[in-house]
Amino acid sequence: MLVMFVGADRTETAVNAAQVTFVSSVNDGTRIRFGEGRSVTVTEPIAEVMRMLNEALRPHD
């Protein structure tokens, strides 16, 4: 499931919630990490990022 965020450079960023391995708070917002050393920094606060990722991973009706 893809989740949309605003990147640190103010562009829209789509994240595959199933591939996220680590989420951390940074000065610019929230860093979302994936396997193989890839990451993206988004402007949303960590609580909002976690809410959106968890919602995307929940089973849907």
C-alpha cells in the first residue's frame, strides 16, 4: 500500500508502507528508511507518519 507524504524538498513522495524498516525523527521532519540503505526525509512529524503507515498496513474490508 502506497502512502503519500511531502518530501523535505517539498515534492510529493510515495512510500510503500510494506517496505519500511525504520522511522526516526530528524531536524527536517521524519526519516523513513528502507532496505539496502535507502531513505527519504518527509516534513510530517513522526506521529503522523506512524499513523499513516499503520493505517496503510491494516487489513481493509
